[in-house]
Amino acid sequence: MASDAPATIHPSAVIEEGARIGPGCSIGPFCHIGPEVVLGQGVELKSHVVIAGDTVIGEGTVIFPFASLGQIPQDLKYRGEKTRLEIGARNRIREYVTMNCGTAGGGGLTKVGDDGLFMANCHVAHDVTIGDRVILVNSVAIAGHCVIEDDVIVGGLSGVHQWVRIGRGAIIGALSMVTADVIPHGLVAGPRAALEGLNLVGLKRHGIDRAEISALRALYAELGAGNFREQARARAEQGSDSAMVREVLDFILGPSDRSFLTPQ
């Protein structure tokens, strides 16, 4: 173990040779840190936290009891290949959260951004990419290969199907099952989730201009009409839309094996 003093380590913690512990870290009782783990400055492990594999955790992140990070994927195709989990700075990872490393077939990396809140019992599967300031409420399950962009909120007991993308600023209502891509700033809810509007509260909280919101509303009204991907391609080529409308158009035209949710 390499430790930059002063780190506080409870005597019951097990830290394997090779682990790197940053300055100011606090490791509580009965934690287990694997030999390839790197903890940034000021990381706090409350107690009974297990961190395995090639896992890096950014500065100021706080991890609560019984979280398990960096374990091998829950994927039968995984054959022990060398893969990685990267967690950014200042995250709050609550009790019983699980985050797995990647797979060779998915790029080998599961990556979590900065300033997120991952409430109790959440699961982040292999090869997922999560942006900054994301909130996963209690018992959310994110399946493999998903992309969750910045400022997304996923309501409690929701599931996100593998390979789904959720665009920046979207909000997913509790008890939703998301099986297709969600446009940036979309509002989604339902047992088989449907697009029910825009995340107007989130847009206003972020100080988005009223004209931009009006342009997004106009775009939203067109989403269910015909083959909107072809319309989106034509509009993107014209380049005359507002910045936030272009963001939604670019998202719709982005690489994905999934369809995207439209208004019901």
C-alpha cells in the first residue's frame, strides 16, 4: 500500500499491497481495498466498503456502508479480461450501491463523472458512461452500455434498458422502465416509459432563456410526426436552429441501436 500521510485508516480495514491511498483519505472499519485501487485526495469510506479491480475514485468522494465498487460485471460474456472503473470527484455513493468494471466488448471502461448522488441500492452496470451532477434515486438499475449525460435525474425504482442513452437535463419519473433513448431535457414516466413533456423545472433552474424553452417546446410538438430522424437530419444540415434545439437534433442523429421515445 502506498499512502500519502495524513490518511486515517481504521485498524480493521484491509488494504492490499499496491493500493494507492491519497492524502486526507478516511477509511472506516471493515473496509476492503484491492491492490489496483487508487483513492484520490480526501476520499471517505464510512465502513464495510469493498473496492476491487482497477478502480480509480476521484477526490472528495464519500462512500457509505456496504457499497461494492469495481467488481467483475454481471455479464456471462466476461472472461476475466483487464477492464476498469473510473469514478470522478465529489460523488456521494450511498448504502449498497454497486458499480461494475467494463467488458472488452464494451470498450473496457465504466465511467462516472463528478458531483453525482447515487442513493441506496442503485446499480451501475458494465460499460456505462455517466456524466456530471447525475442523481440516481433509490434502487435505480442502469443496464450495460448505457450513456447518462450531465444533469440527469432518474427517479426511484426505475430501470434503464441496456444501450439506452439519456440526454442532458432529462428527468425520469419514479417506477419507470426506459427502453428507448430519451432526448435532452425530456420528461419521461410510466411502466413502459413514454415521453410526457420537457423537464421545464430543470430548464428554469439552470437559467435557460425563455426563447430557448419556447423553441424546445415547438420541437417537442413535432417529434411524433412521421420519420422525424429524416426531418432532424435536414434541419441539422440547415443549421438555423437555436443552440438547445441543435443539441436535441444532434442527440437524435447520434450513434444508437435504439429508437428514441416520442410523445404519446
